[in-house]
Amino acid sequence: MIPNPDFLVEPWRLRECTLNLDLLAQSESLFALSNGHIGWRGNLDEGEPHALPGSYLNGVHEVRPLPYAERGYGNPESSQTVINVTNGKLIRLLVDDEPLDLRYGTTVSHERTLDFRNGTLVREIHWVSPAGKAVKVRSTRLVSFTQRAVAAIGYEVEAVDQPVRVVIQSELIANEELPTQSDDPRSAAVLEHPMNAVLHASSDAKAVLVHRIEHSGLGVAAAMDHVVFGDDDLPFRTEVEPDLGRFSVGARLAPGKQLGFAKFVAYGWSSTRSVPALRDQVEAALAAAKVTGWEALQAEQREFLDAFWRDADVEVDGDAEIQQAVRFALFHVLQAGARGERRAIAAKGLTGPGYDGHAFWDTEMLVLPVLTYTYPESVAHALWWRHDTLSLAQDRAKQLGFEGAAFPWRTITGAECSGYWPAGTAAFHLNAAVAAAVTRYVSATGDEDFAATAGIELLVETARLWRSLGHHNSEGRFCIDGVTGPDEYSAIADNNVYTNLMAKRNLLAAYDYVHRFPDRARELGVGEEEAAAWHDAAKAVMVPYDDSLGVHPQSDGFTRHQEWDFARSKYPLLLHHPYFDIYRKQVVKQADLVLAIMQCPEEFTAEQKARDFDYYERITVRDSSLSACVQAVVAAEVGQLQLAHDYTAEAALMDIADLEHNTSDGVHIASLAGAWIALVFGFGGLRQDGGMLTFTPRLPPGLSRLRFTVRQRQSRLRVIVTPDTARYEVDGPDELTIVHHGHTVRLDTVQELAIPPAPRVRPSGQPPGRAPRRRDPSTEEDG
Amino acid sequence: MIPNPDFLVEPWRLRECTLNLDLLAQSESLFALSNGHIGWRGNLDEGEPHALPGSYLNGVHEVRPLPYAERGYGNPESSQTVINVTNGKLIRLLVDDEPLDLRYGTTVSHERTLDFRNGTLVREIHWVSPAGKAVKVRSTRLVSFTQRAVAAIGYEVEAVDQPVRVVIQSELIANEELPTQSDDPRSAAVLEHPMNAVLHASSDAKAVLVHRIEHSGLGVAAAMDHVVFGDDDLPFRTEVEPDLGRFSVGARLAPGKQLGFAKFVAYGWSSTRSVPALRDQVEAALAAAKVTGWEALQAEQREFLDAFWRDADVEVDGDAEIQQAVRFALFHVLQAGARGERRAIAAKGLTGPGYDGHAFWDTEMLVLPVLTYTYPESVAHALWWRHDTLSLAQDRAKQLGFEGAAFPWRTITGAECSGYWPAGTAAFHLNAAVAAAVTRYVSATGDEDFAATAGIELLVETARLWRSLGHHNSEGRFCIDGVTGPDEYSAIADNNVYTNLMAKRNLLAAYDYVHRFPDRARELGVGEEEAAAWHDAAKAVMVPYDDSLGVHPQSDGFTRHQEWDFARSKYPLLLHHPYFDIYRKQVVKQADLVLAIMQCPEEFTAEQKARDFDYYERITVRDSSLSACVQAVVAAEVGQLQLAHDYTAEAALMDIADLEHNTSDGVHIASLAGAWIALVFGFGGLRQDGGMLTFTPRLPPGLSRLRFTVRQRQSRLRVIVTPDTARYEVDGPDELTIVHHGHTVRLDTVQELAIPPAPRVRPSGQPPGRAPRRRDPSTEEDG
């Protein structure tokens, strides 16, 4: 990893010290602000130059038909695509006769800072126009965590060394022209002008636009209001058109003098509410924000984040890049989930249009665990969203011929949007990820209300799916055939170990819950025989094992397949080799069997873990951003601590270093969550099975100290790991009992426990050219 | 099977005695005429009513983009679709003031006869116009086997009981309006007006139209000329427009008097020749036909067919429907292949637009064997077509990452047109079908020139493909993983028995040929080591076997899969159940392991054949028209002769009885070929491995005699099977040695040999509701 020289390594901020127009797409994603409801990409205030303008509202989408070369029963007919809604962040500046545009004139200095504690994006410019007029501009942008519908910007321009006439135009723009996202004319066509204007109005410094989206029919309202700093009597003008709201204010500034204002923006959307109701909703939110005021809004934001960091912060001594990156990661994970409130947490959050704005299984698998231990309030919301989509998932299961619920591989509303079933519908394991997120959340928080309402229903309906998907073979083993596991370089295989073990957990959890909540079980129509059938199937689940190699095949027959010819590989493989060939050979895109080790550690002996990890390490190419963090966790568990450190860095720096070259489409929320997982599950060794937390902390050579907090019921468990000891401290009312390296410990006082030495293991190899970059420069092996 | 009351059962004709407008789509396909170069659907002369107007030229197609919901490397970007070219069969009739249109007036009688010996479609109408004017019309249509570019119609109208004024308009029409074929607007859009007019001209009674097809760029010329019967001086008029040529002649007919003419039509097309060259080509063909004359053209047709039937006829005593059907079948197979001349033989021949006019593997697997033994001249052409596409197949193999040639799953020009790779590209077995067709053709004909030119190259390039597709497992078995076998209700499986055994044959055949033609082998770059590697792989090929059940799984793991729930099945399954579920369970669309038994009989013991057949019979639903004939052959081999008879009837009556409800799109050429295969391979027991023909003749209870001819080198081997004996007679210069029920017999005289009694076997069951209709009414079991 070459550190990006444009971004400074600082513990609590991501700071860009010069503007690199070539990195604009990436920086727009990195500097995106969101509260889980509203998302604003880090576009420059003046709108241009841009790579991709982006303003998103969680759930706002357009519908587009899914084309097929050959039709097949059960293929979804349409997909959903996140759309760029009304842009409320635009503020243009005219300096004498020339617009501020960094492609022209001279940029003396330009700095942007994403502050993880203030929750703001601050920008400071010193610019000299082509005509020689110098101005300094400072803008501070936030998307409020405390007022869900509100975003705001403080904007100030100052004349530097000579008088300047300035005009500032603050805008709302709908249906912005977008660069083409795809070479398929069909997908672009439908999204070119997706919003139909239905209302526009203004009064004083306020403007409102309401639109309806062509095919999805959703109504979207956006409004803005302004408070000019200082001089209350400065004349301004507010104009509106169907797709434009514009507030203009101007002044002639003497050197050192400033003109500025606060801009408040509110958004609302609905599939059912009327246009007047939507308009009222956003104008009310706007009024509340204005009453709060710009300074207080920033203070609220800081207060919210101070509370978050108290519980969530991870301190990493010995690797400043990872220290910065894990905070950046937690900040973006929080932004994606904080105020989702019964909406999905998408793969890219609300930072870009990647993956069409869809949510996948990695939300439950990687993002929700982080939030469960750091900000569990958001997890209940995310799982209630799944519950809200249950009837769609039940319909889908029925369409496919199964019982229970089959959640979609990719979606915005809950309807399946995957148009390639071998890597979509066939990946039923996502249903077990939903179930695992339920039990983890309930175990960690003790939220029995959730358990007895949405929780049990999600478990029961997914258990029903598994029971109807699987069958018993002639030896009485419960087999699940023809499914696709997490590794997308294999598909449609029998008895994927990860899938089978997660299905087992799902079935047992449902069995457990129906006995804990018998009344609810009755309401859900679960009789004793049905529950017993889940239990029996779980206990009989098939787990293939290759005796001759002494490893688990990730699915039946996998280890008998031909080895991939890495010498002729071009990466990512999926863009250069046909799925036909990829699927039939031993090559792994992302942790699959290794993910099973992480998720179901009790199913493997220590020796099996070491052998399996070593076997799959040799053939895993990490063409998915979801892989490195999982490999980090299991590498740490089997004692390959240097490798774990390397993978932790890869997960943590995925976006800051743009390792997959697609941060432009939005940050990788699950990989960012993976940075936390790599540190806490990896070097902290955290696992939770049922009520009990277990830890096997152990640091790699490069780290001298790791401190993290795990929220558990009403308390915070602080853990401080050093090379030789781990210190556990409960902050809160609960009496916690944990397991430290196999020893059960009651935490009624602060406990400082010794860490046993790591086992000595031979480092595993990776496919040629696919080793992660070595983290410790002193042991650097490759250029 | 309920015999269709509209079609009379006659030995040498298919006669429809009343016009049933509801069956128009089917009858247009049944009555289609073709010579393998030109195809005319059996549309009524006057054009309307119609189900689907159709005039096709082998190879003439349009290109359309293939859409994908999610792109994948190696997916073909465009497909080819057969198009309806200029309609030259149209002849409209005005009776006084009213057009002859059978939807109006009174049809006193209407008869259409497809005559298998004359090679004509004769139509006789007695019609009374709404105004009460009666006419009789007789038309005789042919597509010439002897003049490839020519079709012709004799047309006569007669006044019946009162004077009538008639006008006959004979036309060429391009860009006819077609009924929508698909609910996908994309596929229709591009094909709506596919031909751009580039030239139109006329002189005397002749008109010519030349068009260029929008995207494929092919030039198509059509011309017509007319000779009026009797009265040479009758005035006529010829007009042309870009999309229309029209010849009009009229007369006032006294009762009993006639007006008629012969219409000659010629077609030509080219991707390279200029417009004047194309025009000259069709006008020359037209001139030649006119010189030949209408009567002589019919005589030539009869002569051609007399020769064909001498070699090809099959006599079936005891089942008049099958007798008629097998001749109908042979006639259509001949029509599809007779004058293809280095073009593909499509799944529907040139009888309809079904499957986009594509050719599939069943041409080599089922159609070419029939032609090899009845009309081998056409087989060399069909295989030269494959050879002509070799460079495309080599490119495809390279794109996929393999050596040699990968022929397309579906195509017109040789480029892959399959947009769903699990049931397209993954079905590599088609390459072995090409190789098997080569060796069968060479064995039967002794055509060493072909063997040393195209033959060896096709074998070498397919052998190279197999060698690079497979790999040796740790026990040294040669495995072919992740492919799709013939059964389209399974996909992407390891070690499909059919595929592996056919690959073995392919590898051994290539090994054999490179040693027979060492100079050619050197030219093709085959060294001894490469050939030895083929031989080794073939000898080591993996054939999975399920010891506990005592049957072959059709692919690894198949017999361990869950049984399909036939109680909840809706047929065809592919339209009512997702592929996901179909693929993972034990349900078979079409013979797969059973096809392996038919194609590679030496690889199975008699007991294995019986057990395997019984096992797969229980789970085969025959949602493919390719299945019944194969099941018939193997049923006969294992002694289930009644079942073989039932399946023979199903294959033979596929189109006449419209068993799959899609004869409207064209007849099923491979299933028709299957009728011959069921009789000759089934009840004749014909197999050919290398140079030697083997027979195990045995009739079912319902048949009293079967006579067929097998062409072998320069001779004809006549075989007459009765319940107790088989008589073999060589007609020609060759000394043949055959095997009859295990005994080698030299046929230097006529041999009449006893047939051993059939083994007694318990009849196999089929999935509920999927048993074939019982053939012998005396043992009828179901309603």
C-alpha cells in the first residue's frame, strides 16, 4: 500500500491538503456525509468540476425493467435503482465577473477535512480569479444526526487584498445531468430525467420543490432556507422553477471583509403522502432547524458523536494509518446506519450509486455486528426493515416453491432485484445471515421485546425456508443441494459448508426461540413437531470433509476440482474469464470456508482451522472487498498474526487507498465495518455464542496496544490489549462473565489477564501476486 | 394419442380434408415445403387468413443485441434471427368483385395434400363467394430438389355453374407484417421491417426485388416469372414497387372454363456479391426453370424422390399411423437437409421461425445419423458447414480459455447465440456430437477424401478442446467438471457420464485419424505426444457409479439429490418451476444417461442398461421433443418392446398430433428423425461402431413387419424384420459383414436369421401422468 500523499494521516480527521482533480470521484465518496436517511456526496460546493453529483435519500429509487437474453421462470422482471434526488448542497460564487471554478484561475490553497468528531466536512479555499481577484472561502457542511431530515452548510467568502464584488447563489436543482454510468443504453435511458416536477414555491429566503418519480411513483420534497450572517438587511432574491430553486445574495467586499450565510436543507419522501403533506413535512423540518440555528446544529452534531465515540472508539497504537482508517470506517458505518430507521443499509451506504444502491447480505454479516457492539439502537431498525419486507420474502419463497421466507439477494424495497440467479437467488445463505444478526443483537442487548416480536418471526420464517430447501440423504444426513455459498467464484454446489452450518444455527435458534416464546410460536403456527423437525435437521446437517487432504471442501467435490492456473490469471477474474471456467476450478473470490470458521468456530477443531485456512489461503484471490477482514480474523485465530495485520490494513484502507479502484461509486461499507471486525474479532478475538462473550486477544508484532469497547446490555466492556496482557473493565450495571483464552472470568472487578504465547505456525502462501502488502516495513518482502 | 380427425391416415400422403382455421399455424408447418435452401410455410395461396407467413432462405438472418440483466465475461453480445424474406408464394384471386377469402362466402370443399413421392403440396378448393359465384381452384406448389434456387406453383381457377369474371394477382411481397412472436419488445423491434429495398424491376411477366438486411448486411434477391396456360395472348400486367412485385391476369370464364398459369420463383442471397450480380443470379435461375417448364419441373421432383425412397423408405406393418408418420418424417428430414450445401440444418428446418432459426447439437446427434444411412450426400455438406465455421469455434474456445474449437450451442452463422450459459456454452457435449457425426459418416460411406480433409480437422480440434477442458484427479481419472449434459433439467455438474463417454470417443477417434492420416496430422501440428495424451485421457475417463443403488448417476452426485415432487409438478417444468430447484433435484427433462447407453452401448453391461433405464425412466418427464425416440431405442434394447412402441409413436407423431403444442413455430426435425431412429435403431437394433454394422432386431407385439434400408459405402443393405426372423440382403458391390444378435454374419447371399426371444422384464414406470400413451388399444390402460 502506498499511502495516498493527498490525504494526511491524522487520528481524528481525513484531511486532503491539495485538490487533485483526478481523484475527484474517490474524494466525493470519501467525503460523503450521511445520517442513514440523507446522503450527500462530497461534491464541491460550486457543483463543478465533479465526477458524479450525488444526493440520495434512503429508499428513494426508480424502477427499471430487467432484460434477459433467455427468459426463465422466477427471474425478477424489474430492478430498483437509487436515484440522484434534488441537489441541495449547491452554492455558486461569482467573483466580479467570473464564477469560482477551480479549473480556472489560481488555487493558492485548497483543503478539505472530514472531521470524525465534529461530523462535518470543512473546506477552505484561497483562490485567485483569472482576472486576479483573490478570495478565501470557507464552507462547513453537515448532515444532521440529530435532525434526520436536515442538512446544513455554513458558507463564507472573504475578499483578500483588494475589493471584490461577490454574488452567492444557493440552489436546489432537480434532474441534474449525470455522466453515463453504464455502456448499456437501456439502464441509462430510464434514469435520465427520473423526476417529474409537481410543485415549486418560495417565500423570503426559502424555496421548496416537490417531484414525483416516473415509474416508482415516489414523491420527493426538498426545501431550503437561509440566514445571512451579520448584516440582516442585505438584499437577497429567491426564485423557483419546476427543477430549480435559487437564493441569491451579493455584496461588494472590502479586503478582509466577509459575506456568508447558513443554508438549511430539508428532505422528505413518501409513496403514500400527498404533495401538500410532503411539502409541509419538509418546511416544518426546515423551520425546526432554523429555530435550532446553525451554531447549535453543529453543537448537537458534536454531542451526538462524542457519545458515539465514547462507546465505539478503537485505539490502535503502532499503526497510525490503521488508527485513522478504523475511525474513518466507524464514522462511515455510523453514517450509513445511524438514522436508517426501518430502511436498508446499502452496500455503499448513501455515498454513491454503486450496486444500484442495493443492500446485500454483508449488511447483516459484517455491518450489523459492528453496530451491535457500538451503536445497537440502529440494529433494531435495520432488522425491523427486514421484518417489514417479510411478506415480499414469503411471496418469493412461494414463487420458488419453498416454505417460509426467501429474502432477496439485492434490493432496495425488499423485492428481489438480482438478474443472474446462480449468483443471486441461489445464494440462500443470506437468510441465515439475517437470522444470525437477530440472535447476535438479542444476545448483546437483551432486547426481549424485539426477540418476541420481529426476532422470533424472522427466525421462524428463515428456519422454514431451510427445512424446505434441504433433504435427508440415504444416510440420514441433512443436505442442501445446488446453492451458491459466499464465494462467488463457485456456484450451484451441494452442501456448501458455510451454508449448511449457518442453516444449522438458524434452525437451532428458531427452535430455541419458539421454546422461549411459546405464545408467539403458537401465533406463528409453530407446533412441537415442526420445531422438532428443525432441531433434527440441524443436528443431522451434512458437513463434507476430504479425508485424503485433511481439509473441508467448501462444497461437495470442491477439493477434487482442477486447480486454477494462476499463471494465466487476469484480475479481477470475473472480468477476464468466463464464469463457466471459474466455477469449475479451485479458485476462491472471497472467504467462504474461512468465513464458516469465523462464524461457527465451535464446528472446527484448532487443527482443522489451521489446515483449512492454509488450504484456502493458497487459492483465494480476494476479488471481493468482503474477504480481507474475514481472512484477517481467522489468520489471527490460527496464529498468523503478521498476515492478520496485513489483511486488517487492506480492509481498513480499501477506500482511503482505493484498493479496488471503485471507491468512485461509493465507499465499501462492509469492508469498512471489516476494519473494526479485523481488529476486535481478530486481535481482540471476540466471539459471542449465546449470552457469553469470549476473547482470545493477541497482538501482531507491529501493534503495541489495542483498546476497544463492546456494548453489552446496559454496560460497556472496555478491553485493552497489550502484547502480554489484556485488561477487562465493565462500565455499567451488568455483571459480566467472559471467557479469556479458554478461562471463564467473572468481571466484578477490573481484570488484567496474561496472554499465552501464540502457537508457532508456518506462514501460508497466497496465489502468485495476490499476497497482501506487508504491513511492517522492516520485514517488507516485495517492492 | 387421439388421431387428428382433420388429417387422414394414408401411407404416402398427409391429407387434410377440411380446413380448420384453428389449426392453421400447425398446418402451415406440416405443409411447409423446402429443399434445405428455400423454405415456404404452407400458407394459403391467397395469403390470408394466416397464422404466420413464412418464406425463409437458409442462412439469411438478422442480427439483434442480446440483453443481460447482469453482464458476464464471454456472454455473446448479439444473436442471429431467421427472417421472413420476400414472399413469392402469394397468389390472390378476385371473383367478380370479391377476393377469395375463406373467412367469407361458403367453402364447399377444401383439401390439401402433401405428397411425399411427388414432393408437392396440392390444394383443391370449391368456394362460393358471398355473392353466390362458385369457383374451383387447384394449386400445386413445389420447392425444387433439382433446381436449388427455384420454387414454383401451378395455379388454375375454374368457373363452376355460371360465368365469372376473375382476376389473378401473383405477387412478391417484402417486409410482410408479422404477428408478434414474443412479449419482449426488444426482439420484435429490430425485426419489424428488416429488409431495405435496393432494387426493383420488371419486364414482361417477370419481376425482381433486391433487398439488403439492415444489420446483418446480407443481400437478398427474389424474382418471379409466369407462363399462362393455354391462351398465349391473354393480356397481363406486371408492376413493381420497392417491396412489391405484381403480375395480374384476368378473364371472364364461362362455366367449366379455366384460367391458370405456372409461377416460377427464384431466390438468391449473398453477403458479398453486388446487387447486379445477385439480380443476375436469380434471373438466370428463373430462366433455367422456365426453359425446363412446369411439367418437367414436377417430373424432376418425382424422379428425385423416387430415388430417395428407394434407399430411404421404411415399411411398417401393423401401425398405419406410424407408417404414415415415418414417411412424413423422412420427407421433412430430407427437405431440411437435401440442398443445404454448407449451411446449417436448423432445429425447425426452414418450416418456421422457432428457436430463431438456430441449429443445435441434435442435428448431429439425431438428424445426421438418419441422413447418413439414407441420403449421405447431404451429410458431407452439413459437416463441411461445421468445418467452415471452425475459425469462429477456435476463437470461442480461445475466449473461454481452452484449446481447439468450441462449437456454438445455437447459431445460424457459427457464432455462439446462446444468452444463458448454464444451458448453452456449458453444454460442451455438442462438440462430441459433431465428432461422432464425422466418424459415423466416414464409417458408413468410406468417404476418405472427407476424412482426410474436414473430418480429421474437426476431430483434432474437438479432441484438443476436451483435453483442455478435463483434468486428472488424484486417482488419475480424467474428469470433466462443471458442464451441462443433454438433460437440460440439470446443469453445471461434474463428470456427466454421457459427456465423458462421448469425449472419450472423440479423443480416441482423433487418435485413430491422426495415425491413419499422418501427413495431415503433421499439417495440423499434432505430434505423437499430443495424440498420446488424448489416448491416455480417453482410457482414464471418469465414469461415476453409485454402488449402493447399482446405477450410474448421470453426473457426480445426481443419485444423492432429492427426488422431485411430481405431485406438485406443472408441465413443462421450465415454465412453472425455477431452474434453481429443477437443477438440484432428481428430475430429467430428456434422455441423458439413457442417451449414453444408446450412443456408447459397449460401455454398459446388459444388466446395467436394464437397471439404468429403469431408474431414469421413473424420473424422466420428456419436456423435450428429443427424448422419446432415445427412450424408444433403449427400451427396445432392454426388452421393453411395448414401451418402445409407445415412444416410437410419440416421436413419430410429435408434429402431426402437435404433442408439444408448438408445431406452429415449425416442425421438430430432430424428433422426426427420431421416428426413423426409433424404428431402425430400436426395433432394427442397428448400431455402428467402426466399420461393422450390428443388429439386434426385435419387433413389439403390435408390429408384424419392418423393412428398412441402410446405405453402406456403394451398397444398400435391405433389412426385413418379422417377429421371428430377420432377412438381410445386400444390393450393391460391397461385401458386408454384420453382427446379428451377437453372431457375425457375412452377407454374400441373402441371409434369413432367427431372432432370439426377448428377455422377460418388468415394465418400468414413469412419473405420474407422464407415461406415454399406450399404442395397442387392446392393452389400453388409461383413458
